[in-house]
Amino acid sequence: MIKSKSFNKYILDDLKTDEDIKEWINIGFEEFLHDNDLNAFIKALEYAVRAKDSILGISKKTGISRSNLYAIFNGEQQPQLSTALKIIKELGYTVKVA
């Protein structure tokens, strides 16, 4: 029997470079702008965090508690814009309006 990768592992394996991760975040944000579904953007941020660092690492760098990050990424809590921007900044990216 062939063992299949989980969807999460498949995505994370695809996010190898900073360009891949930035593109993934941009796609999530564009989906949010298109259909007002914040979940796509938050999921993109979660995958970016997991690909580039870890929940614990970002928690320490941003001062956002790990439990708060898990609640945000699991859809139990809606983040403020400042929270999303803090995560993006700690990943080493900036936000640009075009």
C-alpha cells in the first residue's frame, strides 16, 4: 500500500523559498479581498509560519501567546490587523499596497 502525504505536509513541502512563502501569503490575501473570507488569509499565514519558523518561535518573537496563535489559526478567534501585521513582520516580510 502506498502511503500518502497529508495535505499540510504537501503544502509545507512546497513552501521552500522566501518567494514561495510570499506568494502563498499574497494568494491568501487576494482570496480574502475577493470573497471577504478571512480564513484563507489566516491559513496562508499559518502555513508561512510553519514553513519558515514555528508557532512557538513566532510566539516568542511577537509576544503573542502560543494559545492565542493556535486559536487564531484554528478559526476560534479572529485576529486584529495588528496581529497579522506583527506575524508578517516577524517572518521578515512587509505589506505593500499596490
